[in-house]
Amino acid sequence: MKGAKGDTGYKIFSRIFVIMALIILIVPMLAMFGRSLEIKGIQNYITVMQEIKIGKSLINSLFVVSVTIIITVCICSLAAYAFSKMRFKGKNTLFVVILMGIMVPGASTLFPVFQITRSMGLMNHLTALIGPYVTGNAIFGLLMLKIFYDDLPDELMEAARIDGASSFQTFRKVYFPISIPGLSVLLINTFNGAWNELMMCITVIDDRNKYTMAVLPYRYKMEAMGQVVNSAKWPQIFACLIICMIPLILFYSFAQRMIFSGVAAGAVKG
């Protein structure tokens, strides 16, 4: 059976769009890779690896991102379940008040967070990054998961209560396992936000041993260039950027499969 003309046109348009998007994404990366090989070639990468503590920075980023993801997923999933399936006084008003946090620019909270961090004695501590990162990602995660839980049938909760399950048991055994698609998107969004965040890092972290991967290219550029514009250093700076991109590329190559499997699980649930 032949496909409709509309389907053929959609396939052609979608493929053209994907090809153009790939070109827009790949060309700058190829240009950056080409710049990283100028003057000294692969020696630029060797020099960067000798000068930066990429292993320490990678461990720092993994620690901060992992703790941020765990806390964010726990808070958002529990709060979204409560706002979606439970009844309590002032629920809608409280939900709206929380969502108003989306309208607050992150830059406007930088100085208050710095003051709080300094007063608590957490300057140059990786734990100082976790709280702001969780706060910055939790509001979007709460909104997204609440919408997801709203689409799940209430009959599941009623059946669990008939079997004698408490509200938390219903969440843990019934709703949480089937919320993998929403949690996958939350995980990706939280990872991306925490891994690539720069402003908070350079504000509260000044110890070279506490640098995260996001700070590494910026600090390396500042240390390499100093007060003198040295064109010979730019290939090494681009090499540093390429090196710091490798963990992200590896993560998203695995995360793509996780997203697809989560969407497939969501398509067959219920």
C-alpha cells in the first residue's frame, strides 16, 4: 500500500530539517577541532593534559552532578506525586507560589547565594554547589513530573489503598516504577544544568583542586592568556574545550538509549 503524498512530503521535510540541524551543530565543532590542531598539532592536547588536572575535575563534577541528581529526583518525584494525587488545604496556591520561582533569573540569586555560602563557611567546598543546583532544577522537574503523574490513572492509587498500602507505599511500589519516562527527562535536564553551570562555580570555587569540568576551560584560558593576548595559546584553549566535551558526548550517547527506552515504556504503560 502506497503512502499518502502528505506522508512523503513530511518525511522529506523532516530529513532536510535533521540534516540542516546536524550541519549547524557539527560545523562549529569541526572548526573548533581544527583550531585545536594549529601550530603544534596533537602536541596541543598533550600540553593541556600535562597542565590541567582533568582527572580531579572529572571526579569533582561527577560528585556534584550525582548528588544533585539524586536529591532532585527524590524531591521532585515525591512533591509531584503529592501535588498530583493527594488532597490537602492550599495545594493549588502553594503549587503556584513554587512555580513563581521560574520567573526569578538565576543571575539575580548569585549574590544572595554567595553571601549565604560565605556565612556558612562553605567557600571552596563542592557541597556549596549542590543546594543551588537542586533549587535551580527542582521547579522545572516538579512541573514536568506533576503533568506526568496527572496523566496516570487514579484507579491505581485506589486499588493500592484497598490492598492496605499507605500513600508512600503507593508512590514507591506503584507510581514511581512507571514514571521512568518522566524521570529520564528530569535526569537529562538536571545533568545538563549541573554539569554545564559556570557562574556559581567561578563565584564560590577558587581552589584549583575543586574545579569542575565547566570551570576548567575558563580557568585554563585565564591562566594561559594572563594579561597578554598570546595567539599561540588559542589552539591549546580549544584543545582544552574538546577534552572537556568528551564526557558530555559519552553521556549523551548512553542517555539517548535511556530516553528512547523510557519513552517506549511510557507508550505501553497502563
